Amino acid sequence: MRARVFVTLKPSVFDPQGTTVSDALHTLGYANVKDVRQGKYFELEIDAPTADEARKVAAEAADKLLANPVIESYRIEVEEAR
Amino acid sequence: MRARVFVTLKPSVFDPQGTTVSDALHTLGYANVKDVRQGKYFELEIDAPTADEARKVAAEAADKLLANPVIESYRIEVEEAR
């Protein structure tokens, strides 16, 4: 089962990477890009019998390792098909 | 309109970050996590009249700035609602 974990800085936390990307896009002429937030993306191939079980493993991994819960939040999507 | 861009290393490219995360998860006891690939994640807030237009801007941004097309591939999702 494949789980996708998206880790982003919380909205209240300043995101210098995103700001740099946004500035670079404006320099390239993309003035209609209003805001950019950069985050991390993980694809986990999990050997689990159900999607719920895979989601549980992914959430634990995110809590313990992938995200810093003080400044980051995460979102998980589980793909049913394998 | 919000566009999400996921940038991952192509499957043929060695992903040392993903391997390190995978090893760390095994050390933490998650033996059922078989494989991890790490990538980058961007949320772009784009001022565009249609989802197609937003997708076009996001694809150009990914080609020119966000991804290195030699070793990385990307995927774009556009959120209709704003």
C-alpha cells in the first residue's frame, strides 16, 4: 500500500524557501503566482493489510520522524490500489 | 487557484534521503515500511481564471525552476475551489 505524506511549515511560520521561489518566479515573469509554500513529500511503500493500518503507520512515522510537530503540520493520503 | 507540485527523483535515480529515512524507520521498529522516496512539495497560489490556466503556469514553473528534468519528475494537482 502506498502512503503519501506531505509536510509543510505551519501557516504562522515564516517560509524563506517559499519566499525565494516566489521571488524567482516573479523575476521569470510569473507575476500571477501570488504565494509559494515549500514542503517535503514522502512516498512510503507500506506492507499493511488495510488502508487504515497503512495510514496509522504513516501517521506514526510522520509524528516521530518525518515532521517536526512544533513548526510543521502534515497530511497523509493512502492509495488503495497497489 | 491553488496548485500543488510534487517533485520526486526519477525511479532510476538513487535516493539517499529516502534510504536514510527508510533505515531510520526500521530502527524505530517499522519493519513493514518497505521503501521510502523523498521529494519536494510546493503549494502555489496562482491568480488564474481557470484550472487549466493555473496548471499551465505551474507546469512552466516546474519545468523552469522547481524541478531538474534530468533527474526529477513532477506531478501537478490543481484545486478547483479557492
